[in-house]
Amino acid sequence: MANPARLEAIDEKQNVRVVIETPKGSRNKYAFDPEQRVFMLKKVLPEGMVFPHDFGFIPSTEAEDGDPLDVLILMDQPAFPGCVVQARVIGMIEGEQKEDGKTQRNDRLLAVAESSHTHSDVRSVSDLNRSLLKEVEEFFVNYHTNDGTKFKVLGCKGPDAAFRQMKKSQRRAA
């Protein structure tokens, strides 16, 4: 298997490539292991808790936590682990997490699949229904609470700030 973590982050149309790790509706959290080049089951969420949207990463990036940059992607139907989806970045949820007494940034980019019909008019987080954004923010807070870590939402930024964050992550990975 080719290493999806090493794919180009941006295509010729300036869309990002998102490697799906965990599909919408899944209790299973999968993570790509670049050394073994396989998707591993990382954990199982508690009964009644599922990923609200497909979750993955942008290849050839490195976030402040040392992992590829996380992305939550809005699509019409769930994909599958390993699927590469062309998407446009619409913003990001700025967050920090506290674990073992250490606090570090852990921002999540938000994107829309280029092939999406349902979200075809969404260009920025400001185009989203506020309740959908709140649902996503609360998911990340609860997700980390189950791990014994604390996640704090610092704010939400639009596509320009998110794209700058992605560019910084590309430089960090180079």
C-alpha cells in the first residue's frame, strides 16, 4: 500500500486532499499508522457516541501535536478508512487540549467534499447552521473527556485562517 500520509496536500484546483480515517456514524476511531502503512483501530467510543461527520487528515502536514492536521469533512454519505476526498477548506475550530498537565493546541480544520450536493453552497463556516457547528464543537469536548483529557474550544475561524494554518503545517512537515 502506498503511504497516504505522503500524498500532496493540495491538488491543481487548490482543493485539499483529505485521507479519511473514521467515517461518519462510526463508534470505532481508526488511525493511520505510517510505519506499518495500515489503518489501526485506535479506540471505541462509548455506547451512543459516534463521529458526527467523516474525520481524517491532510497528508504531508504536521500539526502542533506532531500528527497530521485533523479535518472534519462534510459529505453527503460516509466514506471509508483510506478513501482520499478532494475538499475545500471552510474554516477551523481552534482548540487546545490538556493532558498530563501539559496544554497544547489541537485545531481541527473543517472542509466540504467537492462532490457534495448537500453542502455545495458552503464556502465558509459562517455559511453553516450555528447548531451544526455547536454539535461539532461539543463532540470534540466530549470525545476528549472520555480519554481523560480536556479539550477547550478557543474559537472558530474562516477559510483564510484555516488555509494559513494548513500552510504552516505543511512547512512543519517538510
